[in-house]
Amino acid sequence: MLFHRLLLKVLRPALNRVAVFEASRKENRFAIGGKKTALLILAYNRPQFLLRTFNQVVKVLSNPANLFYVDIVISQDGADSTVTTLVGIISSRVRSEIPFCPFLHLKHKPVKLEVDAQYGSIAYHLSWALSTLFGTHNYEQVIVLDDDVLIAPDFFDYFSATSYLFNSDPSIYCISAYNENGQSKFVLDPTLIWRTDYFPSLGWMIEKKQWIAWKDLWPTDFWRDWVRSPAARQDRQCVYPEVSRVVTFGSTGVNSQPFYWEFESKIKLNDRFVEFGKRDLAYLMLENYEPMFQSLLNEATAIQSLEELVTLPIESTAKLFYTKHPGPRSFYSLATKLGIMSDASLGIPRTAYKGVVTVYYSGIRIFLVPEGGMSATYKCDLFL
């Protein structure tokens, strides 16, 4: 395939560098990235959702293909009696079904808020849970899940293989398992991982050092928007897989809106197990990724409209420049026509790397590029 041959060519300089990290063993299983890791599941008042999420976690961890263990932590906000009862059942099931995984139940007393009570409560709960895990329990890294998320079979392999990036590349502050534009028709290769300036908040991992830097600045309400802000990002990026390792099934809840659910409900959950630990991920290091990504853009065929895609060979690459003002060539217009997410947070389109958004579309790898080329500068009014 043309795109994969091109990718191999631009990656070749990095293929001599293989990420190796020591992993502690526990009953013939490994810690995530060799580090003390918690899988944090945030719960409030949706016991049916929590049970479905937990069942999937058990299914993945107990799969013979899974080589990892993780400390399972359910942080309960409030005192919903059904949730409390369910957590007790879950604790027993962990001991019997996945005994190699420690279990911890955290109980958070909700904070009374005058404004933005729902979003504020979520922000306070997450902050308290992370501070408790990194502080009191001394975890090195935490994977954060909501209670309405399903994980892929290679979920833990993915996080374990990418964990080393925290120590090796200071320009990476988050490992995400979610592709915001990951609907089936827009993805192809489950082995690919990309960098993005946009924080994908569904299924993500944070290290202790990053939380220490954030905890005193943590907002009292819309925490996702704050994490995407320049003050929090500091010109750093997250990494995310082309094919998502998490999907949400929560069509109801604080963060659920019909517009977004239309996209989220069609995200593809990876079903092909990828042994990321056996792959060289050095291309994700900034020193390798920047020239690789620029090379992919240079090699892509420039087109003037989406209609021109039909003239290109299958598995080729194309680039289409979008304008920085409203109109038919704006990012919003092109994204809407493609069918991908057309909104932006603080000027950053979902999955964008220096303004560039890439998806697989009708057999072609397409890059939507800002006029003038890649740019790390974002303005809130750019993507209209």
C-alpha cells in the first residue's frame, strides 16, 4: 500500500531505536510500563453503566493474551446506595476473577457548589481522586476512565508500550486511547499512533509529575477545556491511536449532547490485538515525529477540493489547504463536508497537530492543512 510504504520510508531513521523498559512481574504479569499504575474509574450514580465498564475491564484483563496487571480503583462521588452495593460486589469479583489485580474503593464527599454544579462536581471529584492516588497511595501514573467506557483487547498493551514516552520526551504530557475522528470510515491502521495538540479526554493516562504541576491550578468547573488551554498544554502534545482503544456507550449524562453523540456513537473500537510492546515507537519522539510528519505532507498530492480525491490512486495521500477565514475552504466547511468533527477548542481542531488534521477517507490518506503550512499558533476564531 502506497501510504504504508511512504510511512516506512520516513520512519526508517527511527527504526534502529527500540524502546526498552524494565517491567516488574506479578504472577507472570507485568506492571504497565514497569510502573505502579492505577486504573481509575470515576463513578457517581449510574450503577448499570459502571457494571458494564467493569465487566469489559475484567474481560480484557483475564484474556490469556493480556500480559499486564493494574490496580483497579473505583472512586465514588457521593453515596448512592446502589453504586456502593455494586462496588462491594465488584471488589469480590476482582478477588475471584482477576486476583492478580489489587482493588481500591475511594469515597469522595461531594462539594456543594453555587454555579455549574454538575461540571464543578466532576472537576472536584477528579482532582481529589488524582491527588489521593498520587499523594496518599504514591502511584507513578494513572489511567482515567469514566463509568461509561469500553476498552479494547490491547488497551493495557497500548498504555504500557507508550508509557516510556513520559520519561523520554518532555513534549508529551498525556497518553490517550481515543481518536476523536475515529469512526470506522475514517480509520485504517490499528498499529498507527499520532501526536495531537488537542487533549482527547476519553481514556487517558497522566503521570505523577504532571499532576503535581497541575493540581494547584486545577479549575473549579470545565476541566477539559482548561487542560486544552495554553497554560496547561505549554506547547506540548498528547499521543492517540488511529483506531480507538476506548469508546463510550453513555448516551446520557452530564457530558452527553445529541450533536456529539452522533459522532461518538460511531467510533470504532479496535478489535485486532496489536502487540505494541514489540513495536518500535521511537517515531513518536518529537525529534523524529516532526520531520516524519513534514515528509508525509511534502509527499502528499495537493488537491483543490474534496471532489478531486476520486482522481487519485487508492492508498495514496492527499493534502487540502484550508483558509483562515469563513467560507467554502474554511476548516469548518471542509470538515463538515467530510463528516468529521468540525468544532475546535480554543482554536484547536480535534486531533490537530500544528493545525493539521489527518483522516483516512475513501481509500485515501488526507491531510487538512492550514494555509501557509503547519503552525503551532492557534486562534479561537480560525476555524469557522
